[in-house]
Amino acid sequence: MDTEAQPVERDRSSRPSASEEISDTEGPEGRSRFALVDRAADWLPGGRITLTLLVCLVFLLFVSRFVMQPFQIPSGSMESGLRIGDRVLVNKLAYRFGAEPQRGDVVVFDGTGYFGNANYIKRVVGVGGDHVVCCDKEGRLEVNGRSVDESTFLYPGDNPSDVRFDVVVPDGALFVLGDHRSDSRDSRDHLGSPGGGMIPVGDVIGRTDWIAWPAGHWTRLTRPDAYARVPAVGGAHG
């Protein structure tokens, strides 16, 4: 008797099609991650909702610490562009990879030791090496021999400055002014103080890129063209 088993062709209809085949793509690592999430959710009051809120909070804290930080405008020194109570978003990465503040940027900086123990928001009008004078024969700000037309952002009715000054900005420092010149304490008020009213670039927290609140005032802040024709130290236009 022939006892050798003969190969039997299986009924093809019993085999799952390619679309029906199940592939375990998660693997043990993926399953363990989900199990960890489930355990954390079970441990927290409120379960997954609480866990989701905590993850969002950690994410927001990370963004606020390293990427984009909100600040509230406390005074009218930057009117009429920035109003009291406006909330702005400050880009903390703007100057972290070799870039430097430029004339016209609105920056938030730590004024400890220079302006006072607080954060301030002002516009950069002079960077390292710049010769900043006020005022020229027409009453305008002058940077490196070039008059600057600040009419697009200067508070209506304000002069560029009622305080005369003639300064050279040291390397690694900034000369800053508020847009509402008659209601702003800025570099002009500290000309005779240590540092001469200059702000170290290292104390800049970031560049103000957005007005985020109120919703009707949502605006992206861009660098004005007023300083585009100001020559850099040495003659090249910056």
C-alpha cells in the first residue's frame, strides 16, 4: 500500500486575498506604547481627556519657552501700532541662528540693569556701529548720514524726538525708541546712564512678529521700508 503522502492542492477560494491579509504593522513596540498611554490615562482623573490636556499644556510651555512667547502691551509707548492691552507673539528663534536684529525691527528685551527690572518692547533704530542723530534740518532722524522718514509708524503728531542726541552704537548693542515718542521711555532717557541707553543684543528676547489679540487687531508685523536706504557702516546699503 502506497503510504506516501501526496501533495494536495488547496482550494484557492479558501486563501485570503491580498486585500484581506492582515499584517501586524504595530509590532510589540507599538503595542507597548499604546499600553503605556492606556496606563497613564487610567492613572489620571478624567482619563484620556486629562492626558490630552496635559500633553497640550507641555507642548504650549515648550513653544512659549523656546519658539514663540506671548506678551501683553502694558503702555502706550508703541502706539498707534501696538495699543495698550494688545497681546503680541514674540519670535524667540529670530536671532538664535546667526541672525541679528535689524533697523526697524520691533523687539522685546530684558531691561534689567539698563531700563529697569522688566521686559520692554521698542523699535530698533540703530545697530552696532551706526551713527544715530536727531535731528536733521527737517527734524527727522538721521542714521549714518541718511534721513529716515518714520511717518508710516510714528505716532500722529509726534516729532521724531524732542530730545537732541548724537550717538554711535557700540558693536553688539542696539539703540531703541518707542513709536509714540512723546510717551516712551527709551534709549534717549538713559543717554547719561551706564551703557548710554544701549541695549545688549544678548538681552533681546525676540522679535515681535504678530499682534494676536484682540482678534479684530490680528496683524503680522513687518519691517518698515523707512530704513532700507540707510547705508551700513562703511557705505554699503543695509
